[in-house]
Amino acid sequence: MHAAARRARVAADELVLATRERKDTALHEMAAALRRRAPEIIEANQKDLEAGRAAGLPDGILDRLALNESRIDGVATGLETVAGLPDPIGQVLSGGVLPNGLELKQVRVPMGVVGMVYEARPNVTVDAAGLALKSGNAALLRGSSTAEHSNTTLVAVLRDALEGVNLPADCVQLLPCHDRASVTHLITARGLVDLVIPRGGAGLINAVVEQATVPTIETGVGNCHVYVDANADLDMAESIVLNAKTRRPSVCNAAESVLVHKDVAQEFVPRITKALQQENVTIHGDEQFAQQADVVGATDDDWGTEYLSLDIAAKVVDSLEDAVKHIATYGSGHSEAIVTNDVAAARTFTARVDAAAVFVNASTAFTDGAEFGMGAEIGISTQKLHARGPMGLSELTSSKWVVWGEGHTRPKA
């Protein structure tokens, strides 16, 4: 791993001098290569899917793992979108001329070598490589053995594309996935690796955050809520809850809980219960929800569970205040939504709820780098330092001060 990191450092030193035109050309070639070699990628992915089914992986994990022509085209389109975004490197953040004539500029610069530790999401391989390249960073990718064949083929395609446009292939490297020591070496390689980003389940994220000596950005799990307020449009509320839960239940922006104000519970509880059950969602409900047919009684564990499946926790609350308190107790700081026609309630919710993304009358499914105009994302940060929410190009940069003088010296103290 250390040898790979040293190669990445050499590649990053060359990449920092690359013009936007060179980087964008590489991104377009990477996208074209993915589409051109899609059959090869799908064949490799099938090996991972077959092994996953044999190992009894849950349907949600298999869905995250699966690639097809449409999904490959989607990640390729993401690379093209990233190519169309402004280059953050060299952007002037602040500056000016001091009274003594010194010229100061604070400018964006790459992090350098960025490590990714992630689970069965081969699309992350492409997104991370593309965002790292555009922001001038070299990427060390440590995926899971679950996606070994997919990731190996994807990285080979991306490295070939880089070499084809005369950029160092070592801008993108795949680390061994069978030996846990590779993770330990990556997250403790201070001086070789500048930043580590874990992306996956709570166990993986906690292990990396707790053991890393390299600076780490925490991308948290998604226990997301939709709160249906007393003044909600119930047609809108039904549509948003269904979309947030069923659009793609295996991803972190899927709703895992629905909270319903008591004033609309009599009408909305049976309505949303029926609608969710028609989509094969199992409802884990409180006493009021449990009065409906085929609703499972909720336990205390259900309120804090990220199901990543067609399951949802459901509860009737007495007030907006109670909804906010419930989210503060059980939410993961990812994405939360309110459905309401009451502007004051919406303002209170957005001010009080502490999450990376807070929605008014919209589905939590929109917490996504592509949907936010970033082209792709390297993860969704639920921490509060440096980056929060979908992480795009600017979140993969640091800054430095460039100071110009004309023989300036500082007087002795």
C-alpha cells in the first residue's frame, strides 16, 4: 500500500500542473471508454453478483452492486458533467493588497492523495476517480471483495483512458481488497495519504473514523425522516413518502421513517399505510399505525434503524416540536423532510433540524451530488467540519495563501 501511495504522490505532483483542458479531455475519454467497454464491465459484474447471491447477500446490497448498460451510461454521463464544471484549482477565495504593499491571495489547491474505503458500490469507483482527477488529486481506492471483479475491470478501463491522453495512470489505483491490513495501512499512512473518506455501512465508517491517523471525512449512514405536518397537502405527502421510500430503498437518502402529525393522522395513517403496502413496504408502526392491517408493531430499535430495504418505521406525533425531538434523538444527520403548507412550520423545521440536507415539500431522494449539480459525488458528509452534504469538487480541495512582495522584510520585535 505504501508503494502505491508513493506512486500516487508522484502522479499527484504531475496532475497539479495539468490544465483544465487536459483534465477534461481525460474525463471525456474515461466516459467514452466506459461505454465502449460496457460488455466487459458487465461480464465482470456478473461474476460479483453470482458470488454475492451464493453468499446470501441481501437484496439491497445486490442492488447497489449491480451494473447494467443504463447504470454504466449514468456514471459515464456523470464524468462528462464533471468535465463541464469549472475547475476549482486556482480559484481565488479571498485576498487583496495590504497597506505595506504585500499582495495576498487565498487559492484552492488539491488535497494531494485521497484514499477511499467503500463497500459494494462499483459506481463509487468511477465517481471517486473522476472527481479526484478534476480536483487535481490522485485516488487510492479500496473497495470490498464483494465487488472485486467489477472494480478491477473499471480501474483498468480508467487507467487505460488516462494513459491514452498522456496523464499518469497512477492517478487512479485499486488497493487489495481481501486483506484487511490494506485498510489499516491506508488510514494510518500519515505523510503519504492526505485524506481518507469511508463510504458504506455504520460498521465500516466507525472503524475507519476511530482507527485513522490520516485526516478523515465521515460520510454517515442515512436514517432519514419525512414529517407530514398538520397543514400538509396529503396528496403531496403521499407522493413524497412513496418516492423517498421506494424509489431506491437500498441507498442512504431513502426515507426510513415517516412521522405524521396527530391532526391529520385519522385520514393519512390508513391512506399512507395502504399506499406503502401496495408497494410491498413493511410498516413498523406505533400503536396508531399498528391498528391498520398487516402493520408490524415497532420496537425501540426500529426508530434508529437504517433498513436499506422495503421497510419503514411509522409514528404519529403530537406536534412539530415532537417531530423535531424525535429526529434529534434518532436521526443520523443525513437528510430530513417536512411536508407542509405552513411557512412558519417550514422555517421552524429547517432552523431546528440538524442535518446535512433539510427539505421542504420535496423527497429526500434529492440528496445526491448529481441532483445538486455536482455531476457526481464522492460521498455525503454528515460531519460539520470542512465539508457537509454531497461532496463534489470543491470539497476535495484545500487552500493556501500565495503572498507576493518586493523585497519585503518584517521589522524585529
